[in-house]
Amino acid sequence: MKIPNHKTLSSIIQWGISLFAIIYIIWRLIHFEDWEVFFSTLYYQRWQLSGVILIQLTLSILNIAIEIAKWHQLSNSIINQSWHNTIYQVLKGIQTGMITPARSGDPVTRGLLLPKGLKTKGFILSATGSVIQNIVLLAGGLTGILLTKSHTLQNNVTFYYLQKGILDYSLVIIIAIVLIIIPLYTLTTIFKNHRLIIQIRAHLQAISQLGKKRILKITSLTIARYSVYNFQLWILLYFLNISNSMADLGLIMIYFAAITLLPSMAIADLGIRSSIALFLFGMLSANSAGIVISIFLIWLINLALPSIIAATIHPKDDAINIK
């Protein structure tokens, strides 16, 4: 029996991921329970809702464009590649993230799609971008807590414990980083001539190659994308009369921090997002269907559509310059 070569096997895996992601999206669309409310809203507010969806699609394009620019900054420290391949890697990462626990497939896929010899460094760089993103999300959650300190929702005991959970989680992350970095630095210093340590340091050199200026750019792009996400959700909540003012952005920040604390398989992701949203935004309005529709549209436009588009594009075998 003929064994498929590496390129053929890679294509089979990518097509398999694409097929699985599309099946999952279709399954989610079929099992969405509020289509009647959605179409009722579409009928009675068709022009306004059409305008809102157009704005959402525009913001989603901006969202993806920022992520592409961020990955370009990260990968450009080790390789010069075309924007087409950068876009391909980002979309494939989003697609794979749809069907893996805690979207862990995203950074792995981006690294694997780089040329041979750069895959490990690519994964490390992509993981670095994910760490920066989680730091921004947690910082946003802490900001959201500060913004809602004087909110009447403080009387809600569950909301209080959710805030406390975000604070505790942030503290644990900081302590964990310190406890991991110090021993690692000590070990790599003591055993700096060991073969394994030399290999690890060679791979981790990809992070030092970024430089302070590039890391600042990456962080700025991450904050920009985070801001777009917050604004997207607020527009939908405002349109559906769930939020009455920009002051509710604090709750949205807490929402994004909360879904970061509860990583899950994509198969349950939308359900978990909706449950947290119903709890948080349900304190602003009893319009449960509107809340679920808002979360569903954000998921559909920012994750499902890019995943479908990813199945239609292919990488280019253009000339590259490895740094």
C-alpha cells in the first residue's frame, strides 16, 4: 500500500479540519433555539438590523485584519513571507481553534504551517501572542471590575463571587508566572551547557528576536482587537435594548474575562458563552432571547464565517526569506 507523502497527508488533515469545522457550524445553526425571535426581530426592524449586521461585518473584517497584522509582526521576526500566507495561517488557526479545547489548536496550527525548521519557533511565537492576549483580557476584566464598583449590580452575590474569581485567577496567574520563570532561569543558567538546555534556548531565542519595539506593537494590536470585540458586543446589546449606555462596557469586559477563565471544547463553547452572558447581561435586561442572539451573532461573524472562508483558500508556494 502506498503511504501518502508529507504534503498529501498535510492536505488531508487540513481538509478534514475544514470539514469538521463546517459540520460543527451547521450543527450549531440547526440547533440554535431562537430563530423565531431572530426572524421576528429581522422582520420588524429589518432595515436597522441589516445596518447593524453590516457594521458587524465591517468590524469583523477590521478584527481579522488586526489579528493578521499581529501575526505578521510575530512571524516576521523569523521569516519574510507573503501577506497571502499570513492570512491563510491566521484563518486556519481560527478554524482549528473551533474544534480544539480552549482554542489550543490555533497557535499550534500557525506554527505547523510555517516552513520546515521554523515550526517550533512559530508555535512559540504564536503562543507568546496568545499569552499577551490573555493578559489583555484579564487586565480588561480587572478594569471592568473597577468600572462596575459603584454599579447597583454589586448587591448581586453571584456577581460579587464572579468578580472575586477573576481577581483570584489573575493573582494565581501572576504567582504562577513568577514561580515558573525564576526556577527556569536558574536551571538554564546552571545547566547552560547541557544539550537539552541549548536546544530549548535556541527555540526560545525566537522571543528575544522580537525586541521591545515589536512586542509593544503586538500588545497595541492586541488591545485594539480587544476594543473592537467589546464595541461589537455593545452595539448589539444596545440595538436590542439590553444596554442603555456605554457605562455597561465594564460588564462586557468582565464577560470576556469570564469566558477566558472557562476554556472549553468548541462543541460546548457557544453554550457556555451564552450561559455567562445570560447571567451578566440578564442583570441589565430580562430580554434573554436578545442576549443569546447577540452572543450568537458575535460567534457567527467573528468565528464561524472566518472558519468557512478558511476552507476556500490555499497557501502560495512563493519565495520566502528565513531570518
